[in-house]
Amino acid sequence: MRFVREPTSVERTELEEMLRQEIGRVAMRAQMILLSARHYTAPQIAEIQDTSRVTVYAWLDRFDAEGPAGLYDRPRSGRPPKIDAAAEQCLTTALAQTPAACDYAATIWTTFLLQDLLLCRQAISVCADTVRRALHALGYRWRRPRWAIERTDPEAAYRIDRLIHALATAGLDTVCLVQDETKFKTLPPLRRMWMRRGTQVRVPTPKQNQHIYSYGALNLVSGEWQHLFSPKANSDATLKFLAQLLAQYPQQRILLVWDQASYHTAQKVQAWLRQHPRITAYCLPKYTPELNPVEHIWRVVKQRVAANVTRTLDAIQDAYRSFFAQQSPDALLQTAGVGC
């Protein structure tokens, strides 16, 4: 079954912006890629977009090769563009520096400054819209920057090497599980949906925003899913879930992969693990949620059971159980990104 390659976080953000800001064919193509990344098949996407499967496959291939920039229309024959290769190089060189480096009293480049730059250095007179289109074609976007907080785990390489070695040397009597928790709220998460132009669907808010946590563990080989609902995510709930895993696999050793949440590394939990040597826990590096396959499952579960619908906690739990009852082990492994 053909799906688009997994977009990077930067590409996904750019695709979502294209969906919001671009019009016509470009926005439709961005939607195709996002749907495929969510494992919609080409026939399903073709039906949603009212187009052919051949068209869907063509744009999946273009994205795989060129990324979001490949979703724009390529230049067609006609009048030679004013922004030629030399002008594009001038823009690229300028944007790699600050305006001050080019003798402009400014801290950021605007289309008007770039207009002036092209006129002074390339003798090219163009309007601001032409500069803007050229920047889009070159892969630039007008976006707000964000604060950069450098957060790294100095033990990241050690933890990854240790985990890889443990997984590679696990015996046939060892179950390999990856675990995580998430919070479900009665205030539903809002996700994009189809609605008529000029209208906006209203999702009612609950009188009280209650919540419940779900502990989940995925068997990396069989695709079996274990879960536990708890009003809190703390040491006591963690120990209850660990005991549940021991009961589920009474004869096997358990290799458990999880993050460094405080209730995983708490002294009470570590003491319990020392008393139950059949479970060996390995912590992922800090600040690396993308390394935990269960995160992908949570994203799909919340989309399917909680998005845009106000439900009670009991109803959320029922929908959660129904979702996993309908998922085959292979489908869960594929959602988690560890399937074949």
C-alpha cells in the first residue's frame, strides 16, 4: 500500500500553513500529503478531493522527491521571468545575512527592502508581489520566529546505545514493550474538519473540564496493546500498571522502554523495579518524544475518539476501548511506525 514518506516536523508545519494560506490546487495538494501521512490510501484521498488516483500518486511522488516546494506549479513557457537565476541567487545570498550586512538600517528583510536590493544590485525593477512569489518559489515563508531554548540530554548517546544493545540481545523469553501516558479531557481538542464555506462549526464546551489519564504499552513484536485508566499520572498509578504488565506476561522477562517522567524515575518506582527483576526499564533521552512510538498512537486515538466532540469521561473511555478493539495488531504497529 503506497503512502507518502513521513514529513519532518518542519515540513508538516509548512504543509499546514499551505493548507491555510494557499488557494486552489496548491492547498489541495498539501491536503493530499497530510491525508497520506495519516495513512489515508490513494483511493480514499482521490474520493475526498474528487480527483483521480493517478493525480494523487503523482503529487505523492513529487512531495517524496522535492518536499513542500514541489507542490507549487512549475514555471511554464511564456514571457521570460524578471526574477531570473541571477536575481534568485541575489535574494538567497541576501537572506542568508542580515540587512545590516548589506548596508540597510534594519534587522529583518521585507519585500520592499528586497525590491530595493534587486534594483540596486541587479538593475531589476519588480513589484512587491513579484518578490513575494519568487521567495515562495525558493522555499521561503513569512513566519514569526520562536524562542530557542537549548535543551539536550548529555546522556542521549549513551541511552540510545544501551537501548539498541538491549533490544538486539533480547532473548526469545523477553517481551519488548514501549510505554507512555496521555491525558484525555472532556474539553475536546479541536481539529480541522469539512464544513460549508462561510460557516464555522461550533463545538460546545463542557460545564466542567474533567480529565483522565491513560497508560498504554505496545508490544513491539506482536502489536498487543495494554492500557490502564487512572485519574492521575503518578507513582502509584505507574506501579499499578507495572503490576498489570507482570500479570499479563507471567512467565516472560519484560524489557520496558519509557521516557523520563518524574513518576517513572521516582524512588518508589525504582525500588519496586529492583524488587521485580523480571522487568527491566530503559529510559529514552530527555526531550525526545519523537522516539516514542506510542506518541503516534496517541495522536491518532485523540483524533478518532475525542476531537471536536464533547463527551463525558465514561463516553471517552468507551470510545477508546472501541477504537482499540477494532485495530488489528499489524495496524497498531503501522500507526506506531514500527510495522513492516
